[in-house]
Amino acid sequence: MKHFFTLMFLTAGLFVAAQDARQNPVSVPAGQVTSKNASTLAKFNPAHVPTAATCDTLNWPIAPSWLPPVNYYTGNFADGWINGPNLYADKEKAQLFNASTSTFTKLHGFFLQFGRAWSANPSKIVTFRVYDGTGSVVGAQIATATRTMGQIMYDVQNNYYTEVEFQTAVNLPASKMFFISVDLTGLTWSSLPKDTLSIVSNSTPNTSPSMVWEKQSDNSWYRYNTPNSWALDISLFIFPYITSQQTLVGFTPNPIPNTCTGSYVNYDAAPSLPYSQLLWNFQGGTPTSATTQTASIQYNTAGTYTTKLYVLGGGCPTLDSMQASILVQQTPTITINPPTTTICINTTTQLTAGGGNSYAWAPASSLSATTGLSVNASPTITTTYTVTGTSSNGCTATGTSLVNVTPLPVASVTTTTTTICDGGSVTFNASGSMNVTTYAWTFTGGSPSSSTQQVPTITYPTPGTYTATLSASNSCGTDNSFSVVINVQNCTNVEEMLSEEAGIHYDVNTGNILLNNGTNGFEGRITLLFMNASGQVVFNGVFDITPGAQITIPASHLANGVYFTEIRAESTSVFKKFVK
């Protein structure tokens, strides 16, 4: 049973002696504690905890009446800490919370302030417990969490709050009254080296009646403001955050669990909905981080990498995380030999793949097979072949080969005329030929008698009938299909006028060509051709004529010179000449 005692103040280094077995509580300043915010998400920041529709942090922000925060100790420090281990072997210190007026049903976690923490063994465990607090009575335990003394010492040394978050949110009792307790049974004050731990509180009587209970060595719970305890009306600096939403963390990578170098893995954090903020870390990936729900990440180097997702909850900003290993395997380098080749149409070339264990070829229409190390290709047009190679690890890549197809040559020739006077010329034009690289002409009776030009002009000095031929070639063959007969007429002694048949001359007065049909001349339809001295046809006309008639042909388009005329009737041809 606790007895009355005198409150001890720390003043000018003097301590007032206690008048009871439990020494008077004495306080020392707790100092200014800041929130832990090593990164945006890495630690919970109580300064930014909302009190809103989605989340409530009980007792936060701290009421002005709670100042100053203190650390209570007993008996000139010799007997230990009131809110921590002491010579009375107190087992737990608990704060009562009443959220009965709140609509929230889940406890996500809490943060609390320790003002002193030290242990020679930092691995010692401090257990935090959550109890049903219905009727302001410590009831059944409903959740636990732990921290090492080393973690708490780090927080105190760096002026941080200690944070506790539950992996799965704790359902509050129906009364929404609960205790959060700090279990001290893992620490000792009765022997050396002693463990120091003090939970910061406000100063008595800031909270009346006291919201703090303790479990003493007899396993009984006592309220601080009762005679069996410290006669203090205080609250501990413990701040739970409650909400109705469960903080979820999860993501799906696709494909899973393996990928190949150069490939992309698509991540989706939809299983973490709802959330306030996300932070991805993609080890070995490009990019290395993201804050969006979905992300497409490329892996260019083989290895095993860790992907981690941090989730700031959608109700309270509670932090959770999940990680997964991604195995990135080496993508093969697939080749085709030869990478480029040229063949003639209607021939075959062999293509051989490399770099993989199995192969699939395309397009199939001109290949001897669609699988295997080597295939025969027989394209009729220039074709790019693709092989998809798969390595032993299942990764695939493609290689290509360009097969150029050279078609057979096709000769196509036009001539200016096939009938000329002796001394005239014929132009042979092979520019319409296809796939031809060389031309080999033979001109019997012509001058020159051969040519390699695409468009040669040949003179025929002697009357007669001659054959002109072309061999059109490329690397794949020759087309010898073209030949033509050239008729060379003797026009040297042709009369300009021949009245009994037909005569033709140039009339300088009118500038016209006059054809005078003799009385014994042509009757019916005739074809009239004018050829210049080179054998080129410069006029070609069809007329109906009777004996004794005259035909007038404008000659303004003709240059001055000698022209040879052929008059073709149904069964005969007559050659004439005139001079303009």
C-alpha cells in the first residue's frame, strides 16, 4: 500500500528526503522531442498526423495545459523511475484511452516519448501491450509489439519519438476504451548494471483524475492517483492513432518471378488501396524509384534484385512495406549467318542461326523449315528473314538476315524505223529493259557492227535486208529474245518527179510539199512516209487518192535538206526524194 509522501523538486542540486517507503516523485525536464523523419516515408511524422475524417491521433496535438513534460524519478535517483524500472519492481505502466465518441474502430499504432533510456545490453526487449479498457479496468490483452532497448536508446539519443505500428490493425473493443502498456519485466533495477527507462509524462495535476495505471510486483493494477500508487494526476506521452481503414500493402509484378535482360517488369500497387502515398525502390532497375501506383521498369543487367514498396496508409499515415525478389536472366544474342547475301531468283541459300538452344524461323512461305539450327531459303523477291532464339534459361531474342534476290534480265527494245534508204540510220532504244547490267548488240550490215550502249544509233550504207540482235545480261543470266530485220532501200537514183506514176516536190512559193499523182498513178488508199537523211521518219500520213489528183502537205515543221519518200499502196511501194 502506498503512503503519503512529499513531492520532491529538483532545486539548486538539493533533494528533499522522502517520508515513505515509496520515495517522493521528483521530476526533471523531458526536453524537446522532435518527430522522426529520416525520409518522407521511412518514419512516421507525428507533427503531421491528421485529426480528420480518416484518422484520429488521441491526445495529439498536445494540450497546452500538459506543459512542462517531465521525467519522474524516486529517491535521489537511487530508487529508479516512476514511469520506468525502479526498486519496487513495477511490471507495467499503462495509459487509458477512451475513444467511445469516435466512429473509428481500428488501432493502427502509436508513438510515445521516452525521456531516458540506457542499458548495458541493448538487445533487451521492451514489450508494448494493448488491453481492453472497458469500464476503466485493465482487461484482456488484444495486441503486442516489441522494441529493443537499442532501438529506444537510439530514439532518445536522436531526440525522436519511438514508433510502434501493427502489421495488421487492431480491432478496438466495443466500448472503444483501451490501455496501451509498456512492459518493464525485461529490465532490472535491483542489480547492476541497472537499466534506465523513463516514459515522459505531463506534470501533476495536468490530468485529473490520472489516466495512468501501473502493474505492481504483486500483479495487481493500481491507478496513479490512488493511495496504493504515486498520488499523481498525470498522462503519459503515448499517442495512439485510430481509423476505420486497414493499412494494406501489396503489389503484383508481371511477369513474375523472372525476367530477361532488356525486358520490362510491370508493377501494380493496386492491392495496397487505399493509400495516401507510395514509394517504390527498384534495385537494379531503370528507373530506380517511383511514386505512382503502376510502374514499368527495365532490367538491363542479369542478377537477383529486390523490389520494395513502402505504403503510407489511406486512413492514418501509417507506414508498411513489402518486398519481392526479381531474378533477371541474361538475354541471348542471336545471329544469322550470313547476315546479308545476294542470290539469283529460283536458287537457294542456307541460313544458320547462333546464340541460342532452339530456333523459330519466319516467314515460312519460302523456307525449307521453320525450326532448327539451319534452314534453306528460296525467296522470289528480296526478303528479310527473322529467327527467334531461345536460350537454356528461357530468355529469347531475335536475329535477322537480308536475302537480296536478283531477277533474270528482260530485254525490251524500240526502233525509230525498220525501213530506211541506204546511208540512213536507225536508233535502237533498250531503256525499257529490266534488270539488265550489260548490253551486247550485233548489227549485221550496220556501222558500227556492234555496241554496248543502251541506246545506240546505227548507219546502214548498203541496200539490203539485215538483222539486228541484243543480248541483255546480268549476273544471273542473259535474255537473247530481241531481234529485228532492217530493210535498207536503194534511194540514190530515185527521181524527184515521175509524172506517169506520181511525183513529189517542195513548192517554195507555198512552203508545202506537193504530191502529184500521175494519170497512171495510184488509186485508192496510200501511206505516205517522209524520212530524213538519218533514216528517221518525220511524217507518216494516210490518204485516199485517184489518178491525176494532188495532195498538199504543210512542210513548215521540216528542216531544210534531202528527204526520202515512201509511197505505200496495197501491193507495192514506190520511193521518191525531194529537197526542201
